[in-house]
Amino acid sequence: DEQRVDNLRLTSGAEVDARGAYVEVASNGQQFTASRVPFVYSSPHTVSSFFPERGPESGGTQVLVSGANLAAGSDYKCRFGGSTVNASFSAPDGTIRCESAPLFEGEAALEVSLNGQQYTNSSVDFTYFRAPMVSLVTPDAGPTAGDTLVRLYGDGLDAGRGYRCKFGDLVVRATLDNASSTLLCVSPGALPSDSLSADGTRQVALEVSLNSQQYSSSAVIFTLFEPPVVQLVAPPAGIFY
């Protein structure tokens, strides 16, 4: 049988595989150069995830971006909302690395460009938060052996993900108590006794991070001391009522 198709419309799509083409120019519309300067067409690239997913309004968060078809770039950029920053590509793990731009509190779509011009439209949001502030720590002292459960009070402590406490230079995981919007962490036990002062104590700054990277600057002090030892009880006995 004879078959006929009428009013057929075809829409061409993007090239599936990355490929190259030579760019030549003509000054008279006829004769072209033969320089064989390559131009590379890349497959459409997308952002699927990144870490950390949030950071302070001041910016400066080192973000690791994962996605598809990110390797064929020449001028890498990240765009946080309307702010653009330089980026770099890590070949071993196929990720893009960039530093968050400063923005006001809220969410901003994080998109990437491989040529400094065209960006993804993945609509994955990066969350900005106000810098956290620790105002009170209880208890504010513990033995050098560690294992003291510490509760931290302050402002903006519930805006994070990936909480950490830093006792001096030692970092431990922290958890958020949603009922009270306070942070809980356990003091580390890696401080040598010979680092204590003459009175057997040492004071360290206790700061928190809401994204496992950038820390507060509250200057709250936690005091470490040598574990106490009982040597004598006087009197050794008494009446039980």
C-alpha cells in the first residue's frame, strides 16, 4: 500500500557525544582559512548535588559540585543566584570546586558553566545562613580525658547540617536538639597533660560549625583540667539515718 505523511515537523536535538569541529573564518564570504583551530561541542551538563549544601552569608564556603558531563570545560564558573565566581575541575573525581559568593540569608540556585557563558538550569539550591553565635556553654569545664557532654546555647544554631564542635584545634561531631535549638557535643580526650598550666588547667576556645567547614568566632572558653583523685576521707565513717 502507498503510505503518505503530511505536516511532519522534525526538531533536531543536541549531539549526544562530545565532538570537535574546526573553526575557520572568511574575510570576503568565500575563501576560508585553513588554520584547523578546534572548537569542542560538549554534551549538556547538569548539577545533581553538592557539598556542603549551605554556608554563611559572608561566603567563602568551599563547595564540591557533582553532576553529569562536567569534564569538557575550558572556563569553569559557579553562579550563586546572580553572583558568579571562578571554579576549577577535579579530573580524578569528575567534580567542580568553587567558593560560595557572599549573599543575604536565604536560598540561591547553584549553577555551573563550562565555558564562562552558558549555565546549567538544574535548580539545586544553596542555603545561606547568618553566622552562628555561641553565648553559653554548660558545663564549661571538663577533664583532659574527655567524654564531657556539653550543651551550647546561642543564636542561629539550628540553621545548619553537618554540625561540629571545635575544642581548640580538636574537632568532634555535634548534634542539634530540635526541642531547645541547642547543640550537643562530647569533649575530646586527646589533650596531653603536659600541655596544662601550672595550676593543672588549660583554657581552649569552643566554637561551632553548621556546615562542617566554617566556624563561629564567639570566643567562648572551655576549661580542661586533670581528672581529680580522692586520697583521703575524714572522718571515714558516719551515722546513717
